[in-house]
Amino acid sequence: MSSTFLSTAQIEAYHRDGYLIVKNFCTQAEVDKLYTTALQDDAMAKNALDLNDQTGKKTRLSLWFTPGNDVFGYLTRSERMVAGVGQLLNSGAPVCHFHSKLMQKEPKVGGAWEWHQDYGYWYKNQFMFPDQLISVMVALTPANKENGCIQVIKGSHKMGRVNHGFAGEQVGADQIMVDNALKTMDLVYVEIEAGDALFFHSNILHRSEANLSNSPRWSIISCYSAQTNLAYNETSNSWHTPIETVPNEAIMDWTSSSLAAADFLKKENDPALKPTQWEK
């Protein structure tokens, strides 16, 4: 497997800004296959979680831990994905998969995500090193201002972790620190096309508006950790198991396999979603 996918300039941009957009990460044929499977796989719908934002609108996601021998697992385990993640983590340790999720923001009803850092959630899983955690979002449909694309505060990963508490059923960042960050750094709307990928640091502040448009916004987000990044309050096993990579072509070679046997997360089992564990 090649250990390089990203250029030196891309790596520098990620560490400076806290995020990186890679255009045409997936081909249109790959996107069509992923999106069709996402729509048709019964396991996705049956294991979806609904989280209310502060207005009561629902954001819907399906989350699983072990990347399998299916089209989603092959995307997560693809050579280009693992190589890019490994370059950005730059730990020298094997890349492990924490979890992946299918984000389903439906037209008119898809809820917002409040300002947060991913490490604001994962701190409760007791991961030790936020610099060794990264997420990669692959857009399955266009994401723009109208349908609630991700917004980031450029460079905010350098603030370190800020305090988080509950906002609706979601975990949100301390609003005073968010306001300070918005006065200090640039707000960026990450408008991308289907097939584009967004790599982002676990401490970058980000959010998204509700989808009030007539178009869906769906994406796959895979989250990764270096094997050296211990998590003392995480009961799944994927996070410390090195990824078995597959060729990039595996996505299109895949024929049929359901996620029915996948280790989906149940809301009550996630330490990040238990209010009693949050600072008051």
C-alpha cells in the first residue's frame, strides 16, 4: 500500500486550518453505489438514531464501529483513505477506525448540529490525544448553505478542547468560547459536491444549520485514531485494531452484503450522550 496520498501543501493546510477539502475523492460511480446502498439497506434505517436540536428538529444518523466487507467498509478501509489519514495523523503508529456514521439530513426536516468539537464528545471516551483523532466526511449529495452544509471556524483546533454541555439532545460547546472564536478567526461554509471529502481535526469547532431546502444532504463520516491513542472509557474494539486496507477498486468490485450484522451503536451505550457525566 502506498503511504502517500496527500501533497505536502495539503498536509500543511490541514495543520494550519484544522481541515482539508479533497475534491473528487470518490468517482461519480462510487458515489452512486454508496448512496443507493445507503437508501436501500434496511439495517441503516432500523439502527438510525434521532437527536433533537434546540428547536426540536431531528438530525438522524446510523453509527457502527467495525468496518466490514461491504461498500461502506471498503470506503473506510480504502488505500487512499488510510494513506491520507496516516499522513495527517503523522504518529508513526498504525491507523485504527473508531467508528463510521451515515448522516441523513432530510429536506425541510433535517435538524441542525450545534457548535461543537468532536473531541468534546470523545473526551468522555477518555481518548488521551486529540491530535491523534481525525474525521473524514465523504459527501453523497451536494452540501451547500441552502441544505445545511458544515461550517467550521478556521484554525480553532489550536484552541484545544473547550467545555461542552447539552444543547437539546446534542452536546454543544461553551457559547462564550464559540463567540470569542468567531471574533478571532474566520467562519467558513464548507460547500462541497458529491464525492468530495472533508478531513477535519477532532478539536476544530464546527456546526451545521437545519436543512430547510428541497434537497437531501447525506454523507458518510469515518473517524480514525492512531493505535497509540489509548481510550480508557471505550468498550468497542475497533479503535485499537489496525485497519486492514483494501484496494481502492474494492468499492466498485463489491456486489452485495448487508450491514445487518454490524456492531451499531445504541444511544444508551454512548458515554458522550449521558448528561450525568457532563460538567455542570
